[in-house]
Amino acid sequence: MRGAMKIRWAYLKRFLAGAIFGLYMAHLLYFLNPQVDITPGRLAKVTIFYGVGCGILFGTALWGLRALRVQLFGRPALTASGVQRAHGFGFVVLAAFFASAIYWLHLEPVRIYLPIGAVRNLSKATNLITVTAFALLLLWVIDRSVNRVTSRAIFVAGVSLIAISSFFLYERRDSYRTEKQTVVVANIGTVAGQRPVIVVAIRNLPFDWILTMAGEGSLPFFTQARDRGWFTRLEPFPTTSPKALWASLATGKLPYRHGVTGRFSYRTPVNGPDPTDRFLLLPSGVGFSVWGLIPPVKRISAQLPSGDSLPLWSLFERLSFPASVVNWPEAKSGATRIVPSNKVAALRSSELARLGDVTPRFNGAGAARTRIVNGLAGDYAAIDQLREPVGGRAFELNVAALEGFGEAQRAVHIITNELPPRSTMKGEVLRAYCDQLDRMLAALARDYPDHLLVVVSPSGPIPPGVHATPWSYLKEQFETDDAGADDGFVLMSGPGVAHSGNPASAYATDVVPTLLYAAGLPVGRDMDGRVCSEAFSEEVLRSNTLSVIQTYEATQVVVRKSGR
């Protein structure tokens, strides 16, 4: 009986080590997925599942290792009182510190993915678990030198401490589900419709490259825009997938709202019956995509280009301002005129003739020349399609995405954020391509001086990889060959734009609110970006009052104009 008791207590300590890990991971599921409503009943089910499951799994594995150690090296020596101590509380401490490390590992990368309140709650939970781990460490130190009865009391105290910390974890939860609106009112001013907007998005053109090439005297339009217009950095978007970046650029919202994280979403028994109640599984953390999926699992693809939110052009359309969209990735609906990517690709052959004087600059690229020239021809085709309705002012918003520069980078294997020297083949290819982009944009600004021209590049060549393991995090501290994502840029030129010598950096989510304000339209309260008011002149700021709307995604939007 005494031997059985020793086995039971030794096993229980190992079981508790696995259970505490599972318990904290169950809470982490909800901290990282705040769009999922949490109730005491649901949390209890998930916590029991994870706690018991991980307790049995890790407890049995650790008990098996103990049995192997006893088989190979014999039993530990008896204590001074002649009894065999049931060790294993150190595994509980280790599990607590390991869970704390995982929380810390998630905390920094998810700042761009989660609402501010959710990040704050996750930060408090991380601190709470860390404090619990150190308290358990103190109990373990005491446990090393006490008798069996006191050791069991310490074990019970440890269990109580873990239970208390779990309770406070729940108390720090909050719900971030988007409230569904039936009818909202949009108040638009007299400025609305008087300032048409042209938006050109260029993939993977870094801010520092523009400054370097402008300093070399090769980009006259960018140089003029930097000296007279508004030109600022666009902070890197820390995601491993450009899909999330472009969705935020199109919606003004973070991934927790539009649902595009670059990974699939999943439906598991942890979710409720609500179709919008799903786990996004953010691309970060140690194996989270493994332990976050409880079978059976149904994989859900994100709806591109904007996921669950409306893109910029749909916002214009909801207020009865027609929009034209050309070559935007995966854009298929939501605008009066949409020119898809496949149509732009079909028009490339007709654009090749106009590149006759340009193509020799790419001859040094060798086998990559064809891809580069085709990409440039595609960009010219996209600009031509953008221009087609602009002259007649048929649309209040004209959007085009240029994919060719990113294709040129891939063709010549640009995988770092350092601009190659002019004397190299890669440097000449990039400069020749940017020269053509500069000419395209200069022509737009010259031919349509009454339009607001906005040029945006949302990131540099390489999005930063989010650490998948503790080893990858430690490795980065000693190896800094990869500079991570470079800054993109936002450029605004046209009537009402103010020049700023040292403007504050912008974010991808700031683009949509700023464009709405520039067009005299209300900004959504549910957007995560801000209006870059420093980009506009005092006259514009005085005449264009900032208005807001609860959400553009209500069932019905009632439009009210000033003076009516």
C-alpha cells in the first residue's frame, strides 16, 4: 500500500506538470482568437480537455522515463528518515516556465494581429503566468528539504496556486466580437465627389531604395513628390504572408477583423455553431498550429482580397460613388468596373511594342529578361486600363495594383533589403525598372492634375518570419544576415496635399481612412488606422470636416449629404 502511494504521488506530480501546460494553452487559444466568445462553460470544457489530455500524455511519458531511469540506474537514495521521497515537482515548475515562455513568444508578433485591448490582456496574462512560475519555483526550492507530509502540503499549495492563476486568467478575458449593425447613417460633406482619387499600389518597393535612387538623380517624379508633396515611410507589416498585408491595405483593418492571416482558418469542436466563430491560428508561436487544432478539423479558406471586411472600393460604392479597380489581387466584385489580373495579363503582348527602347537595359539579366519584360508590360497594361475611364471622370475612385516590380525582384533573386550597387546586373535591372515606374506615375500626375494621386508600396522584399521555435528566436540574436522587412512608402500628390519635411511614419491600416477623408467621405469607427491629417493643407483641413460612420458593413447604409 505504501509503495502504491509513492507511485501515485510521483505520478500525480508529473501529471500536474502536463496538466498545467495544457491549462495555460487552453487559455492561450482564446487570448489569440478574441473573435471567439468565451463562456465559463466553454472554457471549462476546453480546459478539462487540454488539462486532462496533456496531463495524461506528458505525465505518462515522464513516468515512463522515470521507470527507465530506475531500471538503468536504480532507485534514488533514501532520505535521512529512511523513506523514499516522491520527486517530480520540478517538472511542474518547468512546465510553468515553458508555458510562460510560449506566452512571451506570442506577445510581440501578435500586436499587429489583435486589438489593443486583447494585446493588453495577453500581456497581463503573460505576467501572471510568469509570476506563478516563479512562485512555484520557490515552492520547489522549499520542497527539496522537507519531509513527505510537508512535501504533499506543498504539492497541494502548488495546485491551488495554479487554480487561482487560471481563475484570474479568465477574469482578464474580454469579448471582441464585431457588433452587427442593421442600419447606419453616413453623413457626407459638400467636398464629397469633388476630389477624385487615383491609387496605385506597387508591390515590394522599399522606401530606402526610393531615397537612394532619387539621390542618384534617376527618379525625377519621386524627387519632386518628396520635395513638394507628402512622402513618408510605411512601417513593415509583420506577417509571413502578403495576403494579410494586402487585405489590411484594402480595408484599413487588422487581421483579427478581416480574417486573413496568411494561414487557413479552422473550425473545431472548440468553436461554437456560429459560422463566424472560428480560430484564425495566427502564424506565430511554438507549434501552436499543432496543439490548437482539436479533431475533427475543418479548414476554411479566407475570402480574398479583403476577407470578412469590405475593401476600399466597396465603401465608395456603398455611398453611391462608383469605383474602378484594375489588377488588384483576387478582386472580383464590389466595384462598378473591375479589370481582373487575367485580363491585364492578356494585354501584355500589345504593350511589348512600346518597350522597344527600354528592353535593352534588361539584356544583362539573361534568362530572367523575359520575366522582367513581361512584368513591365503588365504594369503598362494595368496603367492603361486605369487611365481609360479617368479622363472622363466616370469614377470617383480609380485603383490599380502593379505586380511587375515584385516579379522582377523574384526573377533576379532579390531576397534581401539591401539595394544592389548600380554596377551590378541586379542593380541595373532594378534601377531601369524603377525609372519606368517613375515615368508612369509622372504621366498620371501631369495628365490628371485635378486628381489626388496616391502611390503606396506596403512592404519591402522580405516579410519577416515569425519565430516558430525558441531556437529560431535565439538564433536570430546571433545571426543578423536577414534584415527583415524593409519599410514601404506612401506618396500623395495633387490638390490640397501639404509638404512635410519629416512626416511621421504611416501604417498599412492608415491608407483607407486617409483616402476616405481626402474624398470627403466618413471614416469607419471599426477601422484600425488613423487619418494622416498632416498630409493635407490647412485649407483642406478647414473645409473638410472629419466625419465618421459606425461601420460600412451594416445591412443598410443611409446616406445624408450636408444641406439636405
